[in-house]
Amino acid sequence: MRVTIRAIAAGGEGVGRLPDGCVVFVHRTAPGDEVEVELTGRARRWARARLVRLLWPGEGRREPPCPFYAHCGGCTLQHLTEEAQRAAKAAIVADNLARLGGLAFATPPEVIPSPSSWRYRNRMSFLARRPGTGAVLAGLHALGEPRRLVEVDERCLLPEEPVAAAWGRLRRALTAEAALLPPGGEVRLSVRGTAAGEALLLVEGEPAGWDPSRLGRASGPWAGVWRRDPAGRMRRLAGGEVEDDLAGESVAVAADAFLQVNRGAAARLYEEVERRIGPVDGQLVVDAYAGAGLLARRLARAGARVVAIEANPRAAAQARRAGGFEVLAGTAEHHLPRVLPAEVVILNPPRAGCRPEVLEALRRQPPRRVVYVSCDPATLARDLRRLGETFTVQTVACVDLFPQTAHVETVATAVAR
């Protein structure tokens, strides 16, 4: 069937309509493309298809530079220029805010570019699988086929150079000696790099009773190696935490530390949040999902009285070691009602968004300003809608933390009515 692609969906697929009017999603297409497609699945109101032939390219299309892009699902928008990617992300955010949040803006939000479009990720997770007693397969999920692996080596264009080099060593060790993995097993291998060029490894998902220490020794050098067993328990196998720099802040990291994966764009994100908050000298600012306290540190130095709330005990301990502000270890839904009222509340929840108790606390004791940082436009729209009777959304801007993918970080500012 012949289809005209009109937009990019949140999953990175192009969106068009079949001849009968049904919405169809097609990977590796761009707005403005005229394409020939073949249906791969159909529901009552939408369908999926694969690209058979490009008949006429859209304005933002380009030749993707990655050697694995044809089949790999690690990123979905390399076939668009960076400008076209940002336009697509702005449209995704605007659509979600309008459709799910009831928020309409005259123009799509600004998307602040990442300083680097390639080699920007300081952490990458790969899969390694040893089917039976055969050779090891190591790489990323295939596009649209999560059960199939695409072999990916250090030529992948997303990781920082130290991460790519460490993955290359790890993959060569597995290729040379398949017995480093248990027969029939699949493991998740997360590689983290630091600004100083060190690398850390986290091994997850392996069968109980298997010790990955030998894999760590065969693929080193590593600044630290950790294992998360099937029960979720963490164990350090070698090395330890190392110091890293993120947005000008020093932080001790282990292989499982949750930090922004794009260190250059993270600095721009924090600058945007600080700009939306405005002057804070002498004001009470609550950072409700504070992590290791990187933003809290900056605000405290600017003169704010900061209360940081963090559920992860290790991250909370690290924030506490930084000093200069109060840290409450526990969930936002537990602590936030106890520390309100405040002048400013910062929300940066997981992809699932805020728990209802958090939003209810803000409605009961509204701060002057809420700055909501979100990695999921749909849950952001949902939560802003729930705050709508108490707050007015003033501004929405985005930061392109994840070039070559459809993901985007959004900063929404709401003020009490």
C-alpha cells in the first residue's frame, strides 16, 4: 500500500493513514515521506507496517551513519537530521499535552539541542546470550523484535568513547571464550564510563549460582564490577566507586548509579530548571526526587534553603555527604506533605510519573511554583491535568537528552492560582 507519513510517534515510528483511513505506524520513515508499506499487524483502530520502498523522501530525511541501523532497535531516528528530530520531539510533547493534558499552546515547545549528537551516552546496556553450548551473541534488541539480538560492537555511535572501548573489550572476551557465559543463559551487561575515561561494569539477569567474576577479569580493566542477582541483590565483585563529573558536580558512581546519561545535555537541563525557578536566595525549595543531589547543591549555593527527598538509600547518602542542605531518605509521597508549604517544589519522577499522594499534597498546600522535569510526555500531561485546578502551566521547554531516539526531557513550569 502507498502511504504518506505525516508525523513521528512517541516510539519513533512514522505515522500515516492507510487508504481506508486507518492510522498506521511504520518504522524508519520520516514526515513527508511517500512510502510503500506492507502490513504486519492490525487492530481495530490502528495498524503496523514495515517499509518496503521509499518512493519520495521527506525534507528532514538523511542517510543514517551507523553501520547497524538497518536492523538494530537501539535508536530509531538516525534517518532524520537533528533539526527534524527536534521538531518531531516538540510535536510529540505538544500532542501529548493537548490530547492527555488539555493544554494547548500557540507553538510547539522549544527543544534545546544536546551539545553532542553522537558519542554522548555515559552508560549503555547490552545483552549477551549463549544459546545452548554455541557461540555468544552480544548486542542490542532488533528493531520491533525484542526476542532477537543484533550483533553490535564498539562502532555503535551512541556511547562515549570510554564506554564504546570497554564494550569492545567485553564483547571480544565473550567471542573468544563462550564459556564465560553459562549455557543457555542471557545476561544484561551495563557499561558506565566517567569523564576521566574509567569504566565500570554491572552484570544482571544471570542464573543463580553463576559467578561472573571470571568474565570481569577476562574483559578488564574495570574500575569496578558489580553483580545484581535474580533476587535484586547487589554485590561488588571487584574495584569500587569512582568519582565522576556531571554538570560540573563531582559525584561518586557505581555501575548501577542513576544519573543522566548525557553529561553535556544534563548541564543544559539543570540550567533550564534554574532559569524557570528564578532567584532562590532565602527561599525554601523542595527537590522531591533529588537523586545524588546535583541540582540541590547548585540551588543551595545560590542561597536557597533546600530540602532534598530521595528514595534510593545510596543516592540519599551521597546527597547527604555533599552537605549544605537537608536530605530526607524515603519516598516523595511520604515526606512531601511534611515539608510543605514551600516557595518552590521540583518534581523529577520516574517514567511512571508522580504518585497520586504527591499531587494531592501539592493541591492541599500549593507552593508558589512547581517545576516538573519529565522523561515521558504522556505521564507529564496526565499529572499536569491533575494539578490543573490549583496551578496554571506557564511554560514548557524541552532538552534533547537523547539524540537519535524519540525520547526527550521536558521541563514544565506551573504557578499557583
